[in-house]
Amino acid sequence: MSNTEKRGLHRFQNLLSCRQVLNLLTMLGFMLNYALRVNLTIAIVDMVMPASINTNTTSNGTLAGNSSDTLDLNNTSSGSSSGGIITNFTSADGVDVLEERFTWNAQETNFVLGCFFWGYVLTELPGGRLAELIGGRRVFGHSMLWASLLTLITPLAAHLSYVALIIVRVALGFMLGASWPAIHPVAAVWIPPMDRSKFMSNMMASSLGAAITMPVCGYLISVAGWASTFYLTGAIGLVWSLLWFTFVYETPATHPRISAEERREIEEAIGTTTSKKRPSYVPWGQLLCSPAVWAIIVTHGLSVFGFFTVINQLPTFMSKVLHFPIKKNGLLSSLPYLGKYVMAVASSYLADYLRHRGTLSTTATRKLFTSFALVTPGLLMVALVFLGMDQTWAVVLITLALFAHGAVTAGYLGNGLDIAPNFSGTIFGMANSLSSFGGFVSTWMVGALTYQNDSFHQWQIVFWILAVTYISAAVVFVIIGSGDLQSWNNPPERVKIGDVAQEEGMPLKNEK
């Protein structure tokens, strides 16, 4: 590193502490995490030829009813390996753009969108455990790096073939699945226990990322075509990865630019809760028999089921039952995401303040905010049963439900760091593996209930199910949840014959 670069790094360090840099990059990382995930859901609207266009063309190749789109029949007849059709359109700034659109039917389109979860669910638990063994910085950073590269080649894969696009999306899910549980081991060694609620609110920056990604990518598509969404999000992801690996280190002790004061403050605050080196095995018997662990797993699974249903399915209700295309309104579409992030940050700061002051214990704080974050949406779902036929009430109630749900960051979301920071990645990996099925189950449930009968009465059943789900999640956590450090968090190392005790079980800070 040159002297100029060193001086630049030192100036940067003087502006922000190492923990502030970590917080900033974590927040940006989760914003990008969601952008890399949802860019296809935005772009696919423009990638796929509408059914009416596929079957309704004039003899000269002009799309009937849409003179701005023209089919290149020569290109079509020569055969596109992906089954696409070359079209041109006039962008928002008046430039003619050529791009390939695909003749996928509804089943093929949904298959492309859903295959992401095949890879996503496979790496939740392994990703969390790997982060505990080799460090969350490496797992989180590499998952985002490779996901960004896969995003950049997504347009190429789509042009090559439908199967190639499926493979890329599965691989993308495989990479991003490891990122969420990997951040918990990062917090375990970098963030003092009384500040962890605020740090975990960075995970909810994914909602902020969605609120920004939707309108930005929508504008890009109108200007430069659907492929531009993948190029932009992938390129930003690569830049973020470079910053992450440059400025973030596994532990305070290994950071070359951390001040002695900041390192001492972190290590003394964390004390004996986090091991100096990672335990080489998971005490599965004690972990799986712990009510506190199951409180997190069950609560997260039920909570995310409700969240997925509200985000993914209720816009269908707004469109088909109330005839109100909420997804086409950029402001109303982004409001729930913005509200959820604001609540996540505000509740997390309040939770840590109450714990710092000694007003509430960690257990009481987690139960209080979990109850608020889940009971409130449950009651709002009940209100939808009676008021959901009105467009205004429906929008207000859905937005408020997602707003209140943001308080989970001050509740159960970071609770694994309270009860077992050494195994917080494993615990969250287990919880997120279960919750990943929430999207599938909610889609199946709504489809089964509204099949050939998309009436308000059928949707009332959906609202009742959501109300019961949300409130049940809160009840489970209140009954068996805990904020106390578990005895199995620092398991003794297994000593082999002829070996001395290893160092992995030693605490970050020795207490006499």
C-alpha cells in the first residue's frame, strides 16, 4: 500500500470508527442483498412478451395495438437459443433500443421467479455454521461478491437459454442464502451486547433497498431496457464487495486501523459471552432441547409467513377484488418498505436505550417488542376482515401492518445473540431455513382458497389465518422466549488422547 493510500485510510478512520464503518457497510450490504434478489421480479415484466402480443401480430411484423414495438421476424425465424423475440422500443429519452423478449407462459415465468428459493434454502444453516467457523466477514462478503457476478451474467444466461437462466437464479439463491445468518457471528465479535438491537436493524435495510430498487429499476427499464437493471445492481454489488473486504475485518484484534480505545471498549463490553476462537463443534443436544432456541425458530417461521403473505399476496387482493393496481403506484408500493425500516431503526434504538438504563431486562425487552411487532399486524388483519372492501382502509391497514412488523429487530430477530452468540449463526440459519418455506406455503394457501372463487369472502378467510398466525407467533415467544445467556454457549473442547486443551473455548476477555 502506497503512502498516499495509507494517508487516505487514516483520514477515513478519523471520520468514522471501525464499528461505524461496519454498520454503514452492513446497511448498504442488506440494501444490495435485496436489490440483487428482487431485480428479476421488476425486470421480468418487460422481459416477457404479453400473451396478447405473442399471438396478435400483423403480416408485416408490427405488433397489433402497439406501434412502438416491432418484431424482427428474420431474427425470430433464424431461431433464438432462448426462445426469445428481438424487439425495439423507444426509450424515455427518445432513443431506439433493441432487446430480446421471451415468449414464456405464466407457468414458466413463475418457475423462473420461484427457483431462487431452491438454492436459498440450502445454504441457510450451512452458511450460519460456516460463518461461526471461519468468520462472518468472509462468508457475508463472498456471498455478496459471487451474487453480484451472477447478477451481471443474468442477461447473458437469459439470452443463451431458459435453462441457463434457471441455473443462474438457483446459484444466486445459493449465495444469498448464506448472507443472512452470516451477519450474526459478525455482530457477536464486533458489537457490544447493549448495542446489538441497533446493529440488527441494519438487516431491515433490505426493506429500504426494495423501496429504492423498485422505482430506480423501473426508470432504468424505460430508458435502457430490462438488462440494465442487472448490470447496475451487479456493478454496485462489486463495488460494495471491494469496500467490504477493504474496511471490514473478522475481529477487532485483527483490524489494522482500529484504535486501542475502541478495541478495548468492544472486548470489555463483550467479555466472556463470545469465545476468543470459535468452538469447533455445536452442542446439538443442548441447543435442540433449549426452549429459547425454539422460541426464535417458531416465532421467526410464523412471522415471516405472515410477512410474505402480506407482501406477495395482498397486492393480488387489491388488484383482483378491489380493482386497485397498488403495484403500479410507485409511492404506495414503496411506503410499506420505508415504514418498516423506519420502525426497525426507531424501535431498536429505544430497545437498547431501555436496556442501557436498566428500565427493562433483555428478556422483557425482547418479549415486549416482539409482542408489539406481531400482535399489532394480527389485529390489523382482523380489521381487514371488516374494513377490507374499502380501498383506502385496505391500503392504510396493510401499510400499518408492515410498519409495526419492523419492530422485530428489537424483538426476536437478534435474540440468538443474547442467548448464544457463539452459535447465533447456526440458530438464525435454522430459523431462516424454516421461514424460507413461508413464501411457498403462503402462495399455496392463497391459491387454494381463492381458486375459481376470488371473492372478498375467501380473502376474509386469508385475513383470519394471518391474524391467528401473527398472534400465535407472539404468544409462543412470550411463553418460552428468553434473553438470558445459555449455559451451553461456551462448550468445553473435546480433548483427544495426548492433546492439551485447545484455545477455542476461551472467552474473548478473561475474567478473574
